[in-house]
Amino acid sequence: MIFDSVKSMIAKQLKADESTITAETRLVEDLKADSANVMVMIMDLEDKFGIMVEDDQIMKMKTVGDVVKYIEDHQ
């Protein structure tokens, strides 16, 4: 399941408790991700899922659910 993979990757990278991450969890406000964290996360997701994320789309991804939806729509 894409959500579980994304959740695991984000938890590991941001040193967050995976059990607290839901689709509604906000990357910046809730998980304290900064722009460097987001860029590394996007590169990891691109590698793992074989997708390309356009720069203008990155800023539209506010929640974990947004990231999962983007991957589902572009795989």
C-alpha cells in the first residue's frame, strides 16, 4: 500500500512516531519538515515509485495524503 510506504519513509526521515502519522498529518505544521526535508523526501519518493515530481507541485503537497494522492495519480 502506497500510504504505508510513504508514512514509513516520512517517519524515518523526520524522526517522527509512525503511529501518529495519518493522511491528514501536515508535513510542515505537524511534522516540522523544512524545505530541505521536503526535497530529500521528494527525491526518495521519486526513486522508490519511479515518478517525477514537478517543482510547482511540491508546494501543493501539504499533507501526507496529498503526497500519496500525487503518487497514485502519477504512477
